[in-house]
Amino acid sequence: MKCQICKINDYQNKHHIISKSKGGKNGKNNICYLCSNCHFNVHKNNIIIEGFFLTTEGYQLIFHKKNEESITGNSPDVYIMGEK
């Protein structure tokens, strides 16, 4: 499986979209799969994960880089799967 952000590297880390310290669960609805580089950049707030968005290809992870505008504009359609 490839990293859900760069789609180049194989994933090595599971990342909680909502951290466990903030009440996030261990279920698949709150987990994304990242390579070490992207995981590092998420924790450094260089990449902001917004959640999952339902597309014609299924649920896609939505994210943007620091200082870039969100492509969703904080749309109410972006959510953690099953927790809308």
C-alpha cells in the first residue's frame, strides 16, 4: 500500500486523524496510512489533514500543505468516515 498523501512511498506509519489524546479512536475511520516523510510533515503542521471525502472513486483523504488554501473550504461534506 502506498502513502495516502504522496502516493509514492510505501506506507510505514498509521496516523490518527483525530489524535487519541483528543478522543480519536483506533478504528479505520480515523486512521490514514503515511510514509515516514509525510507523517513527519503532518506532525510538524507542514501538511494539514482535513479528513475523508466521498468521491466517485470512494473515500479519498483530503489534505493541503501549510500556507495553501483548503480545497474544501471547510466543507461539511468532509468528515471522519462514519462520524459525521
